[in-house]
Amino acid sequence: MSAILFRNVNILDSTGADPYPGDVLVEDDRIAAVGTVDPARAAGARVIEGRGRTLMSGLCDAHTHFSWNNSADLDGLGTMPVEEHLLFAIESARTYIDCGYTMCVGAASAKERLDVVCRDAINAGRIPGPRYLANGPEIAVTGGALVKSITKFADGPEGMRKAVRELVDIGVDQIKLSMTGEEITGTKHAQDTYFSEEEVAAAVAEAHRRGIRVTAHARSAESVKMCVRNKVDIIYHASFTDEEGMDMLEANKDRVFVAPGINWLIATLYEAEAFGYPQEAAEAAGYKEELEIATEGLREMHRRGIKILPGGDYGFAWTPHGTYARDLQHFVERLGFTPMEAIIAATAWGGEIMMRPNELGKVQPGYLADLLLVDGDPLADITILQDRDRLHGIMKDGRFHKEPQD
């Protein structure tokens, strides 16, 4: 048995309790003891001197695209040849864990098996990366695709069932329905809903029958309500949720997750000019209005206790891989989360969305040892989690991905 003792760390355990000084013992891949550790049990353990640094759970990104390739336009997601695209996805997986993300929920793959291959390679120890739930290409109806070259098309209830079965056959953990538009396309608008009720119902029923979950790109008010009515598990964006939809989400808050991808809206509005999409164009397309409405709605969801998780649709030129923890700053500065609430959303709720709430996302005995040793206090300054140099140690499964710095 291998053992590692973190001595004299500030333990941020993600239960909601204030951080406290103590020790944490890891045995093999699990956290064995937290707070006060029996010296006899820790005898022979490798000792990491914390010197008051923060020890916390690894982070979760609930809206991950390994295969979004930092393109400056939507079509660039589909034009990269498959060999180079797989290499890029492998590099993205490493970037996530380099940034302290030990849990990721796949939100669509640009080619059919990229997510599945990366997940399997991570699980086999062939490549470094976070724990990953793999998706396939997003499913859209004819006329409703955001990017045709990365889309799996299906029409009608039977078409949806067939598409789900085909993705189940390649080994996905969840599917994604692309239900609404996206203003940057110029033709597919955020408040347009392309799926019928019957199509959503058929896709969800088939997926759940086969033991996989359903995610959805759903910006319009009607699409959010369709998601809740038909038991979609993870709703992406939810920008234009109306009062009826808000009530429905609140009534189902024990089972549904919202991952708004807020950084996409902010960066597309304010930071895409260098890549050919100036702020004036973004405002004219409706991104300023969407950001304002989404911010108000997400603040209301937060007040109602609906589970909102970080994950910012990273992987475009203006939302590049490696900047993932910007979401936590947005949660605090824009959505009204306290730093503690933002960290719980990215850790404890991460364990929930990964379907392992008693194993992931907390620094507690019996949990898997996915841990960050942080130089500083993220409750005092949430932005330090954006600085890789402040992540002095990164552990997954009781093994260091990044060896601790002295």
C-alpha cells in the first residue's frame, strides 16, 4: 500500500464548512483520514509539507469539448483531419488536468469517436487527463444544425431513437441534442427552437432506456421547458428561461443540472474582435441582450437553489483551452455566488454531475484522492485558480500528475 501525508494544510473540504488547518492522509487511491491523523497510521508515509497551503478537491468542468480546436470560426471545428484532431483532443485532455480539472462532462465531440477514444485512453492510463464522461456528435434536426460538419442528423421520433442507438453502440456516456440556434451563425437564432416535443421525448426515452444521460443545447425559453418536461439531465445555456421554466427547474432541482457556458457569452461579446467578430457585430447579433437576460435568469436560478455548474464552452480562439477557471470568477462577479458557493459548484456538485457524489468532489475520508495543493486562499481570491503556477500539486487517484512544489 502506498501512503502520502499532507501535513499542515488548510483543508477546504467542499462541505460548506470553513477551511481549517490539519493533515490529510491518502492511502492508495483514497483519502484515508482528514484533520487529525493517527501518527501510527501515517508511519512510513511520504510527507508533503503543506506550510498552510490550501488542499482542496480537483475541479469539474460540466461543459467540456476536448475536440473543440481553438478555431476562430465554427466551421473550423469540422475541417481538421481526424488524425490531427485526435492529437488535439489528447492535448486538450492533458491541458484540463494541468489546470486542476480532474472531472469533465463531455458536451459533444467534433467527430464520432474522439471523446470515447480519449476517455478510454485516460481510463487505461495511456494518456493523462481528467475523469471523463464521453459524448458523441450533437444531434440536430434537418435545418437546425449549428455546424453541419460536426452534426449527427435525425428527424422524427424514430430517427431520434435510431441516432441514440448508434451513439450508444460506440460507447458514449451521454448524448447531446442541439435544440436551438446560436447567434454567431447569422441564421440560427438563440430563441429559435428546432426540435418537436415528440422528438425530444423519443430521444430521452431511448437514451434512458439504454442507461445513458441526455444533455441539450437549449437557449430558448421553450427549449428549456421541453427539456424539463421530458427529463433531459443536463441543460446547457438556458439563456432565455422564462418564469414558467424557472418554476419547472426549481421543481426538478434535485435531478437537473444547468451548465450555462457563461464565459462563451462574455468572451464572444467582448473578446472576439481580434478573430474577426468585433463587439459591434456581437451586439447587433444579440449577444449583449442575451448576456443581460441570461445573467438575470442565472442569478434567479441561484437564489432558488437550482444547481448551476461551471463549464464555459472552451475551445474557440477567444475561449481557448487552458482558461477554464475563468468560469469561477464569472460565477462570483456576475452571478452572485460567494467564492465558497462557486467552489462547491465546481467540486461537490461536480461529483454529483459525474454520478459519484460519495466518491468525488470533497476532501472527506473514503473519497477518491483527486486533490489540488494551492498556493493561496481561493476563498479570498477566486482568480488564483486560473494561475497554473499557483497549483503547486495536482493529484488524481492518489498519484501526482504534478509533483508538489516546495
